[in-house]
Amino acid sequence: MKRSNGVSRRAWLALGIGAGAAVVVGVGVYAFGGPTQAQQDAERVLTDVAPLQERFGEAGRLSDPHWLVYDPDEAERSRELLPNPDARYRVVGVARLPAGTGASIVATPSYAFAPADPVDVPDVLTEFLPGKARWMSSTAFDEHLLASTSEGLTGGRFFLDPSTDSLYFDTVDPT
């Protein structure tokens, strides 16, 4: 019997089985072995206090921060062909102030604090917010902190919980 110079059926079969196994392993790693969205979000939570102290140092000495920085328009921009020259970043999170600082700031008459709750809190940050917080906010305090930054923040809101000396911030930081 004469042998063919081409690829044998066995070789094609082995190649097909190998390719199928690679696809199954790849899908398994992607579906089951890769990080979940919650794990990816948790990895994005930052705990470095220095960048926050530079931005919001006027509020007082910050500690125990948990915060995120991301482009809120990233999904929309991913469809564009050219990069957006006006990219902005949302800097949002919570930190602690020294004992008594929150109550002292809220008691300042010129700020005229009023009860207000943070909105659009990212899910990954909710576990770091104090449990029965009674948040207070003030437009005058917001303007004071935004004006005192050297980072060029274009907007933001700040919320204080005087009982836990927690500062929640939600700001927009241009690139």
C-alpha cells in the first residue's frame, strides 16, 4: 500500500481534538477562573491617603480612606474613534477626620449645613460608609473645599457625618 505525502486522518483528528480542548480550557478560565466584576471593582478601591490629603486637606487630617477614581464616560468614549480631549475623572469615596472635627465644621454658622444624603454611591464603597450616618452638606463648604484645591477640581459635593467624623466626597477632576 502506498503512503500519501499529505496529512493523515489521525493527524487531522489529533489537531481537531487539541483545538477543541484549547477552546474548552479557554472558556472555562474565562467563565469560572477569571475575576468577577465585584472582585475587579474591589481591586479598584484605593486606600492611599496622600492624594486625598492634597485635594481635601483643608477639611482636616484624613485617615482610613476608601475611594475610587474613574472616567464616568468611559463606556461612551470607548465607541469613539478619537480620544476625547475633555476627559474628566470622578473621585469618590469616604475618609475619617480627627475626633470632633466633623461636629466642629458642621457647627460653623457661615456654612449653613443641612441634612442631605449622598447620591449615586458606587456599590463597592457602601460597605465603608458608617452604618446609621446622618449626613450633612453645605454648598458653602463645598465651594470652600473646591476653591482651596490646587488640583483644579471642576465640581463636587462633600458630606459630613458629625457623629463618626466621616467625610464623603464626590468630585469631578479634569485630566
